[in-house]
Amino acid sequence: MAIVVNLDVMMAKRKIGLGELAQKVDLTLANLSILKNNHAKAVRFTTLEAICKALECQPGDILEYVPDSPRQPHAEGVP
């Protein structure tokens, strides 16, 4: 995955737990956990805005682009 969610890092820096953050941004624990654990396929800007407001940070503090590693060429005859 090329986009990495560093929500756990920002939560640790701000010393805030998942339950407290979920309450502040009005999300269920399950949905916030999905985002925190890099299992989300998308995030609404309103959700991102609420998280940034609660954690007093920028979207770039939470989301990071990490390029996929290039595939290594296979040895001749090996699939």
C-alpha cells in the first residue's frame, strides 16, 4: 500500500487513546481502529479534518506516501 496512516504515532505523541479520540471525532471505535491499523480503503475529508483538529496536527502528520518497492527481475527460467 502506497499510503500509510501514521495515526498511532500522532496519538502517542499527543498521549490520547483510541476511545478518547473516537469520542472527540464522533467515530466508532471499530471505524477509527480500521483507519489506525492501515485497513481503510478511503477516508472522508471531514473525518480527516476532525482528527487533525482533535490532535492539533496537519494531514501530512497522519498520512504518508510510501512508494511501492520495485519488483526484482526473476532469474532466467524462474517464474
